[in-house]
Amino acid sequence: MKTFMKAVIAAAILMICVPAASMAADPTAVAVVDVQKLLKDSKAGVNIQQQLETHKTKFLAEIAQQEQKLRDDEKALSGQRSSLPAEEFAKKAKAFESELTESRRVAQERKKALEDAASKSIGKLRDEILKIVQQISDEKGYSLVINSQNVVINSKGMDITDETLARLDKAVSEIALEIADK
């Protein structure tokens, strides 16, 4: 009988302790993070934007210079229209058209290379954000972390953006913009 009572008491204690332990690890713990803010405001995000602006400014200056050269060449060619034989003028006009087409092709390739480099760098930053969000989630026991763009209303305590930003800035402050040479 004493053994039976001990077993009943042990079972009662287990029934009380097991639900308490399972409630401690809340399977519905949810957090929210503003990924756009992290991409825009993090040191690495700002660094990527600065690099992009520097390359865009340089690119636009080179394009403007090339366009001016093409306008000057077109003006010179137009001035030669009446003084050159038709066949020679057509030859020069064709060469100018080829130069114009090549200039446009090169500009498009360089623009695409810049866009690809930006996309790659932002992808690397997103990967870093994901690692840090995963660390925070593991540490705090979140079972779900949602991008704040997908949330209408949430408690301020659910938002882990500031903590993620602080850790992200410590982990990475620069991500190189790797532009493929074309």
C-alpha cells in the first residue's frame, strides 16, 4: 500500500511539473523585425548605398562625357554632309551609327553590372540579417519571426529590430560592392 501511495504521489508531482515545464518554453513566442529598416539604417546598408552613389556618379559623368562627344561628332558629320560625296558621307554616317550603338550597349552593360553588384551586396547583407535574427530567436525561444511589413498590429515588446540592428552593426559594417568588369 505504501508503494502504491508513493507511486500516486510521484505521478501527481509529474503531472504538475510536466505542464509547467512545457509552458515555460512557449511554442507560440513570436517576434517582429523590420528588414527594410535594417537594410537602410545598418552600417553595412549605408555603406552599400554610399558605394552605389559613388559608382553611379562616376558612371553618369562618363556617360555625359560620351554623350557630349557623340553630339559633337554628329554635329561635325552634319556639317560635312554638303561637302562630302554621298558615298563617303554614308560611310561616315554608318560608322557614327555603329559608334552610337556600341556606346549604348556598353552603357547598358555597365548599368546591369552595377545593378547586379548592388543586388549581390544586398543579398549578403540579408544573409547576415538572417543569421542574427536566427541567433536572437534561438536565444529567446521565438518559434516565429515575421517581417514587420507583413504585420498590421503588434506589441512593441515583440519588435527585435533595434537589437538586431545593434548586433548587425557590430558584426558587419561594410560589404564591398563587387562590380564585374565588362
